[in-house]
Amino acid sequence: MGNLLIKNPARIVSPRPGVIRGRGFGDLVIRINESILIRDGIIQDIAPLSQLSRVAARDGIPELDVTGKAVIPGFVDCHSHLVFSGNRAEEFALRASGVDYQTIATRGGGISATVQATRAASAAELKDIGHHYLARALRQGITTMEVKSGYGLDPAAEMKMLEVINDLNAEQPIDLVPTFMGAHAVPQGIARDIYLQEIKAMIPKAARLARFCDVFCEQGYFSPQESGEILAEARIHGLLPRLHANQFHSIGCIEKALDVRAVSVDHLEVLDAREIRLLAGSNTACVVLPGVSLFLDIPYAPIRWMIDSGCIVAIATDFNPGSNMSLSMQLMMSLACMQMQVRLDEALCCATQNGAHVLRLAETGCIEAGWQADLLVLDTADYRDMLYFYGENHVRTVIKKGRIV
Ligand SMILES: [Zn+2]
């Protein structure tokens, strides 16, 4: 927990506190000629420098001069699969040379390749790999991140993944929120009904290591009925439900998500007007993953329509070896603006405050007195440059709980 006076930013740009939907979207607070005083990792005051520098001098609080630069909240990446072993660059190369996904899968690629590598890796090896990716995420401004299990797909390997996520949380600056996703796929070599029983049996132990339970609700993975059964069991043990829904097909996952009062439905590349109306009338958030659409060349989720209809919407990376190897929230936001008709101010809300809402983190995701001091100093005076000049890292300094990291 740090103390810091952030002096003379060109602008402090932040969403307003609390979940954002409807007319609240894009209603940013933009402060000029104000500085930020942080004490014990919490934003204590935002006021003109003359007012704050006296207090800082009296109490020996260090100063960071950011003249001419914009300050925004740290990014909250509310959907990732960051812990895994193995590298699927070979598969990426095959795909780029025109080999289809089915052929790659029959040659031993796809999710089963990652499952094999992750099962074979020791916890220490997984942690090393995790640290490597988290350091990259931090440099690009992610200060809070959800991480799912789901590449173990047996009790020992799933718990190993969750323990690694918990260890990583304690060993580096990014706050990690663990999610149990034993229902990522039915692994090879086990009957479907046996594996469903196995997932339910893992839940009590997973509940001690995770906050959420997620299911891949999709043709060929888990049906809405099976998803509902798993998530109901998870809720009994205190895990909050989430679903990977409507990535390739609309098969009733949205209705099931509302049934189990899911915290979020994620993906939503295939979504119709009726489903959007249902989501807009609910408290289930929509997590949109633009990088997956770019990487796999599949349609983008109709996020413009969701925002206009009153849905709660967040943007995340879905960082994973098969469908998005990017940790750039900046690129995800640029894609939303360039490909999905999202306004720049809306994109910022989706990548900060609403991500924190999905993860049920109070006092994270915006710049207000009393909130956690997770802040980014950009390399520009205008936050819009970050999205306009895209594909670059515009984060100059990351401040996590008041410390420069
Ligand atoms: Zn995912």
C-alpha cells in the first residue's frame, strides 16, 4: 500500500462510480488542473495542487510529476485464461496457411494440446509462465484480472491451476480473481456423464480457491441443461455463476443464464433481438471479447445494440492460447471503436468500471476519493490518442494501490 502525490496531470479521466448502463454510458468525469493524493493505497483527495502539496510536504509523501499526461483508471480484464502451458504457434501458422480447425484438432491441436501440456507441467512451471504473462499484462495497464482454470479437466490438474492462480495473486502486483472452469470441455478418454459427475464433485474444493464458476455453454461442449445443473451446484457452495454463451450458436444459454442469475454471459457473437431484450431487462452483464473475433475471424458481438438497449457491458481480452494471444486491453478497446461502433468514452467505461462490476469488486475501476488507487499515466495528454493510435502501448507508468510498479 503506497502513499503518492500525482502532480499536474493534463487531465484525469474516469467513469463515474458504480455499474454503468443506458444513459450512464460514456458519462466520464474529466478533471483539469487537479492532482491526486494517495494514502495507504487509497485515493484520499483529488484537488488543486496547492491544496494537496502542503499535506504531502507535511507528511513526507513522495511526488510523481506527470505534467502534460493523462491519468485514467487501471484496466480491469474480467475474462482471461492466463494460466496454461504449451505454445500453439505451430497451430497458428497452420491456420494462416489455410488448414482448417477440424484438421488441426485431428492432428492433436486445439484445446486438447493445451490440456496435455498443462497437466504435464508442475505448479512451479505454471507459475513461471504465469509470471511472464502477468508482467506483460501489467506493463500494458491491466491492474486487475480474472483468471480461469479449465486446462486441467481432471480433479488434480484443475486444483493445481486454481492453487497457481492464488499463489500468483500473492506474488505480483495485479489483483487476480480466480474462476473454476472445469466445464471448459469434456476431456478425451472419459465418458460425458462420468465427467459431469466429476465436475460436480470438484466444486466444494474449488469453492475454497475460486470466486466464480464458469461453463462453456455451446454445441459440442455443455448444453444449457448441463450448464444449469453445474452452476446451481456451484452456487450452493458459494461460487457465483458465469457462462461462455452464444459464441457460435444460440442454443438457449441466455435463458439459462438468467435462470441461474448469472453474473455475466461472455462472448455473445451470435445474439438476436429477443436475447438482447432479455439481457437488457436483467442484471446479468454482457462481456464482449473483440480480440477473439479478430483472431478467429468470426463476427463481432453486437455491442452497439447491447449498449443502446440498456445492457450492462464490459470488454475483456479472453487471453488464451487458442483464440486470443493478446493482453492488450488498449487493442480490445480500439477494436470495439473501429469494428463495433463503440464510442471512445464508452470503451473506457467497458474496460474499467464495468469490468470491476462483473468481478464484484467495490471501489475498483474509477478515480474517486475513497477508491483503490489503481491508475495509469498515459504517454499523451488526451486519452483518445490511446485508442486512435492503435496497436501501441500508451501506458507510461502503472500505479497499483498507490505504488509505482
Ligand atoms: Zn474464455
